[in-house]
Amino acid sequence: MKVFKNHLLDNILSFFFILIGSEILFYSIYRRFNILYSIIIGVLVLGYFCLYKLVVDWKRRGIFLYLVAGILSIGITYFLVSVSDLMVEETFYQWAFGGGGVIGDYLGYIYGAIIFISFAFSSLGYYFTVNIFRRPMVFLMSLIVLVSYIKGVYIQRTLFTNIIVFLFIILIISLFIEGTKKDGLSIDKIINIKKKDYFKVMVAFCGLIFLIAYFLPLPARLPQNDFLDNVRRITNLYMGTSNISGFNIKGNSIREVNQSTGINSNNIVYTVQGEDVRYLIDHSFDKFENGMWKYETEDFKEGELITYKYKKYEIDSGIYFLERAGKENKDYENLIKERDNKLYRKLWIQINDSDSYFLSHPSNTSSVNISSLDEKVIHLYLNSFEQLFFDDKKVFRNGEVYNIEYINDEPSENTIEEALMKYMNLDRFNELLRAGGENNRCKYNDLIDEVYLNIEDDVTDRMKNLANELTKDKESNYDKAASIRDFFLSGEYVYSLELPVNREKGSYIDYFIFAGKEGYCVQYATAMTLLCRSSGIPARYVEGYLVTEKDENGNYVVRESNGHAFVQVFIPGYGWKIFDPTPSSEGGEVDIIEENNEKSGGSLSGLRVSFTLFMLGVLFIIFIVWLIYLILYLTKRNRFLYRIKKYTKEETFEALIKECIELLEKVDIEPYLGETELIFAQRVESNIDVGFLNLMKSYYEYKYAFKEVSKKDLQEAYRVNKEIYNYIKR
């Protein structure tokens, strides 16, 4: 036990580097802090640390000990993941390499992740910081941890996670300082690093980080630069981020409107069974400011229970008041028509991708329940940002199926619902309400106006003038919104994933409407939303999916590449109505098939081919360089032996001895500062009995007694050199 304690104290920096790195990696997946899980990770890392000490001490037998530990760790992980209460078949390969999902609260899943991460990171960390110190590998391991932190924990960062990551960075610096200190033993200088030197470095580092954070806070928008914009555009286009044929709608708290997008994957996100499902909504934004959409109204984040009860919508009240007013007021008789029997619909939706905190759903969702044999009791909420979520921050699992009841967004012709949709505006509906003595209903519409008519300073005067021009002869909200939508579908605007650069340096949406006239759904939906608000129509920017593709079973297939942005306009007495202003590549309303086809054709095809050839060329050059390096590395020994054949006997003798010393340094057997060659040889001989001491005695006779190098001496030098080479290769 004392041996392990001393070993731990001697390598305390490496231990905490491994411990905190494992903690960060786990919480990058789990996304929540749990003291029990932290303790378990600490115990496992400590156990693995002591185990690897035995592996090193046992030398050849240690390999078998490590294999047994590895098989047990991975086997237990596999068992725990396999017996987890997952609703779909989950393989260890999918779990280990699928990535991207939040693992939630399945205990087997969690403990499997703890064991696997602790084992893998401890193995790498111990070997490359304790057994041998390799800066590139330490840097790579640190990079993996920090990237995981940015993608995971950083999204929901707290003071605790910030302290942990700062501590991890301090440990990285300390390890590099220790590595430098050890390097000093093999050169003719003493690197004397004291505890106070560590303190000074850490104080300077933390102070610098504080100053940067204080004076240079995270900008709301990245600075504009033509070169960087081009790099980002190419990267996005070919590596895949953002929009309709590539923009990621999941997990975004903001949406910038001035960035080109890339091509997203064709992974299936949902499978949907229902009738004429056109759009799925994931979330909406209420505030547009400084060229980006974001969540502003805190009250909108609160959700309304949508399981075991039906959510009431504006259209229910609108029909009630219209039917009541029609009996007493002849002005409304022409609006009283048959009800739409197909308006209230059902669908089921299956999650086919990674776990998520939010579930996409159709517009006007009124009720959601899980479709499961065990009939789990769930509580789902829908907020005013159109986010559908669990009340206790549980996640929607891959493979789960949900039954959704909703009100269709497209009422049939000659129905009372269609009449409400096409006739109403705020004044007309308030008049209808007042006729029925329901003045308090106006307050709800006032709240809608307050939030969804807000345009701040992002709408220019010419945008306001355009909005007024497009809607001047229209009365109802529907007709005004349709006029604005048709303006973008008139054929003057072009669909493009690559945005033109705004040379005017003003509002990008203003530039898009009046000059650029090229963009994808984010720009079109933003432009229409702002123009609607400018003309007095409450509107909001919405992100979700466009649904058109069917599989062989007749079910709709929703892919990541179907991600889409569109507009919802509020019609008093009817509710939110979807409008889609994005044109296809050939004009007219957006067609997801056309958008997906653009991936392999269009104006970017030549650029794509050129870029592909360029990347193939780069990869070929990298492969050639790697191949040359590999050949040189594998032939290094033979090239050395061939080269010294051309030397004189004396030069060959000295070269072989020098090579012996360099080989020994690779296994940390190196001369101490001020140590003579003969004393060093005695120390080597006590560890490796290969005749190195006798060889050095012959070298002394040659070097200082001026004795001629004999053929026997040269043969002995070759033999000892070969023995040492074979020793370090074991």
C-alpha cells in the first residue's frame, strides 16, 4: 500500500490530469453534475492508476494483467448498456460511436459510460504522462477533453464547470512544465523549477484569462472579414452546418441570418405516420436584434400541460364567437358555414436520431401521449416558443413513439374555419368580441401585438415602405401575409445556400431584400417576418422540418437535411397560420426535392468538383508525406548500418557507441550531469547485461591510451549495439 501511496504522490499531477479529464468527458455526455458519479469516477481512476503501476512493474506479465483489466472493463460496460431500459435495441458500437446524444437517466447507460471513459482516459493518460512523457499525445488528449467541454458542458456551463475546466488547463500547463524539467536532465543545463515558480505561472495565467474575459466578452456577432467569410463559407458548404439543405435546427439559442450554410446529413430524424403532414415545428424565436433571432420573453418559456388534457387554441374561441354573433347580427351570416370535419387530426411520430430535450410537432398541437406497452405516465408541456418538452428535463429517447393530436393548418374550402382565416384582422375580431361582451379577450391580442410586432432598429425605412406598398390594398391579416409571401415567390428572388457578401455593411436583411436577392430559408423567413411586423401583422420566425418524403410503407421520413425555417402569422380568431416564402431553385414555393437536388447540381457544381479535386490532391500529398516518413522510420536502422560501412574503423566504432547511448536514452537510461562514460557504463551494466561496460573500457583504451581499434573491438561494438537495439524494441 505504501508503494502505491508513494507512486501516487510522485505523479500527483498526472493523477489529477486523468481524474479531471475523465470527469469533464463524462459530464460532456451527461450534461448534469452528480456528486455520486464524480466519486465513482474518482475511485475508478485511482484503481486504474494503481493497476497500471502493477502493469509496469510486472513487465512482460503486466501486458496480460492489462488485457484482463481491459476485457473486464469493456465487458462490464457492454453488459450495463445492454441491460439498460432502452426502448430500442442498442448495440455497444452504436453507444460508443454514435455520439451526440444526451444519455439521460438510464443507470446502466450512465455507469457504462463512467467505466468506459475512466478506463480509456486512464490508460492513455498514465502511459503518456507517467510511463513516458509525450507532449503531442498530452496535447491531443487535452484537446479532446476541451472540445468535449465546448460541445457538452459548456452549453450549460456553471461556476462549478468553469472552475473545473480552469483547473484542468492549469494541470496541462503544470504537466508541460514538469516535462521541461525532466528534459533538463539530458542536456548540459540544470532547470530548477520551484513551487513558487508554479505559483507565479498560474497567477499570471489566471490573471490573463480574467483580463481577456473582462475586457473582451463573448461578442454577439463575429466580426466581418472577407477572407474569413470565404473560409467559413467553404467549410460550412462541405463540412456541413446549418440550413434547409444543411442547417441544424436542434439546440440553437440564437440564429444568425448573415451566414452561408452547408449540406447537412441525410440521417433520419423522425418517422411520421399521418395524413398530409407538411411541416413540423421545433421552436420559434420572438426577438430579432443585431442580425440574429433569439429568445427574449421569459414568460414564453413556461409551458402548458399538454398530456391528459387538450390545449385550447384561438380557433376554438373564434368559431364559438362567430356562431353566436351570426345568430344575432346579419353582418356575419355570410361567414357562418359548415365546420371542417378534417381539421382535427392525429399522427404518430417516432424518434430515429439521438436523444433530445425537445420533440418536433405539427402546428397547433393540442395533445401528446406516448405510445408504449407499459403506458408510462408522462407530463409534457408546450410553451409559447413552440417547444415541446418534459417537465423534469427528461429527454425524448431514440425509438420512442408519440401520438399527437393537432389542428390542421390548412382548413378545407367553404368552411367556417377558412372564413375565419381569410376574413379576420385585429379590428374585425375585437368588434366581434365586443358584440359578444368579451372585452377582456382583447388583452391577449394586445400581448401578441406587443411581442410579435416588435421590430427595434433592424427594419429600415425602405423596408417599412415596401411592407406598406405590398399590403396597402389588403384588409385581412391573411391577405396581407399572402401578398408579402408572393412577393418573394414572384421569380425575382433566387434560392442559394451561399450568400452574397453585403458590401453596404448595413442590415443584411435590408441588403437581401433590395440588392442580394439570394439566400435560403433563414433569410426568406426573416425578411417576411419583419415585413409582416412592419405592416402591423403579428408574425414569428419558426424553425422545424419540411415533410414530403415517404418510405415504402407510406410513412413520412424526416431527415436532418429537411431542416427548414418558415413564418407563422397570427390571425385573431384563427390563431397561428404557417406561410412559407422560400422559393425553389426554379421559382415558386419551396420544394424540398429541388433543394436536395441542389446538393449535386446548380451553380455550385463546378466549385464543388474543384474543391473535391483539391481536397483529393491535399490528401494524396499528405499520404505521400506519411508514406515517406514511414519508410524512413522503418529503414532508419538499416540506413545507419549501411552508412557506417563507409566510415573508417575508428569512425564506425565511435558511431556505434554513440548510437548505443542514444538508444538507451529512449528507455530513460541516460548519463547524469557530470557522470563519466565509464561510470555510466557500470550503471547500464547493472540494468542490462549486454557487455556495454567492456565495450566502454575498449573505448577508453582507444580514446585515451591511443590503442588501435581492432577487428574484434569492432565486432563487439556491433554485437552490443544490436543487443541494446533489441532490448528497447521489446
